[in-house]
Amino acid sequence: MNEAEMVIPYLFRCPISLDLFTDPVTLCTGQTYDRSSIEKWLAAGNLTCPVTMQKLHDLSIVPNHTLRHLIDQWLQIGNTLIDSDYFKIIDPDPSLAAVKHILEAHESTLETKLQTLEKILVLAQESPSRMSCLIQLGFLPLLLELVFGGQSQFHDNLQFVEQALVCVLKLLPFGNLQPLKILRNESKLARFLVLYDHGTMTMKTSLCHLVEAISTSSETKELCATLGQNHALLNRMVLLLHDNSEASQAGNRVVSALASLEANRESLVREGAIDGLITYILSAERRERSLAPMAMATLEVLLGLESAKEAVINHPNGVNALVKLVFRVSDHGGSESAVNALTIICHDSLRAREEAICAGVLTQLLLLLQSQCGGRTKTKARMLLKLLRTMWGEELRHV
């Protein structure tokens, strides 16, 4: 096998040098480095793990014999031994370590840093496997600091910050989300709000996607709860539901994600999530019907709160919005959630039952029962009909 034909698997590369491991050793954090590289790092007075940035409580290094054996086997493919001390990555691009240095260096120009961020995005599209290398090299904490730290000389340049944030979103699927916990810091969260208020719609949407990622991961459950108690942040997320642009879809997704944590639900209702979701459902019906079911499911979840029930009943279009989603000719997305939501608010409210019947819920339910929807949805539809029959004639008793 020719040297130029070989591509080193990223697991066989030292995260510091990006070269093939010659003497892999492991730190107490579980991260593996080439002995010469990590010894230079420690000799320079660094007491943290280069990848995780965790403080090293134990400076001992342990030979990784298993990894060394795997590399030796890999080098012998085709019965050709290649001296790993001289084998280097054949790559016309600058090393990822150099890319990181450009982003960290204070002397790098804005144009150079923007080009570097663009390079990361290109890498994500052309070679997703390289993203794992970026994670190992600590790019995620670095990019998050560029976005929320305010220490970069270009932290006021929204184009630079927006590009860095897009890179963060590209990296998230390839690593753990622990670095996102920096947002528990008040100054970082304040920076989040400043960027949201002064950024472009792309910036707003990207920040929503970030909160969505935080809210849907078990790794960041505590951070999700912290965000859920920040009224300013919730208010901005909820207001997006009223937006007439595509950003409302990001608002729909992030409110749904935040509502998945029970501790956040009361705060969402206080910030007007019920009005926002109802507005979104009605506007989605006019624009893009496929967007309404998620909002309907979120509304159903929030109706576990008395305050949410009151908000729907007192909303001038609340009951009407639920009825509209009971039956849709093209599909049954949201039907079950709509039936469940109506059952919840009609159970103890005569006013809600009257409004539902005036809005045509009986016809909608009968059409749903004649459709190809699932058996569970039909069972729930029958239960709602039974609840409503006291407001209807004797004919409904035979349905």
C-alpha cells in the first residue's frame, strides 16, 4: 500500500498533533494523546485536558496498549509495514490544529477568521467524519466562547458571531452537549439575549435551534430548567409564534422542546404560550397545514395546568382552533391531540362545550369516525361525543 493512498482513521490521530499515534497514552479524563505531544503540553504548565478542558486531578499517563496494537495491525494491511514515526497525513488543507489556532489568535484578521469559519462549514458538508476530530480538538467550547464570551476582538461583529453560531449547530450532533452549560452563567445568558435582540432573523433562528437542542437532551436537563425560568428568554421564544415569517416554525419547535420539561410549563403559560400556539395553529392552517400538529401537541401538554385551561377557554379563538384540527381532509395530523385537548377543557366547562358545538365539533367528530384514522383516535372521539351529548339531542345517544 502506498503512503499517499492511506487515510488515517481519526481515532488513530493524536488530537494535538493530528499525526498518527506513535506512543498513545491516556490521561485520567479518558482522553488519549501521543506521549510526546501531551508531555509538551504538561511541561508548558497546562493542568487541563486539551480536549475536555477538565482540570487534571492526576497527572499520570497510562500507555494505551490496545490502541497501539490496533494501529500496528492497521499498518500491516497488505503485508506492508510503514514506519509510523515517518507516516504523515497526506492532506492539502491546513491541519485542524492550525485552523483552531487561527480562531484563537488575537492577531488574526476578521477576514481570515470568517474564511476559517467557512472552512469548518465546508468540512461539515464534505466530510462529516472530520467533525468528530473538531470535537476532540475542543472546537465546540472555543466556538461557544466566541459567540457568548464577549472576549473576542470581533464579538460585536454580528456576521462573525452568526457564522460561529452556525458552526456550533453543525458540531452539536457529533459530541456531547456539556460545553453548552456555559449558558448557566448569567453573563453568557445576557449575551444570548443581546444577540437575539440585535441579530438577524438567521441569528434568531439559530439561537432557537440551540435552545431546542438543549431542551431535547438528557445531558442538559438542568440547563433547560434554567432557561425555562428566564422570563425574558421565554417571552422572546413565545413571541416568535406570532411572526408571519418562517421564523415562526423555529418558535414552534423551541416552545415544544421547552414544554417537554414539566418545570417549564407554568412559566410558558405565564409568558403567553397559549395565545401564541393558538395564533400559530390558525395561521398554519392558512399557510402550511403540516406545521400545526406540533403546536397542537404542545398545547395538549400544557393543558395539564389549570392556568392553561383557563387561557384556552378565555381566548376568543381558543376552542375554535382546537375544533379546526379535529378533522382535516388531507391527513389526520394533530387530530388525536385536538380531541384530547377538547376533552380536557370541555370536561368541567359548560361554556367550552357550548363553544365547541357552535364551532361544529360534532360534524368534525362524525367525519373523523368515518375516516381512516387510527383506532385509538376513534375511541377518544367517541368519548368526546359522549361527553357532549348532554348538549345535543337524543339522536346522539345512538352514535
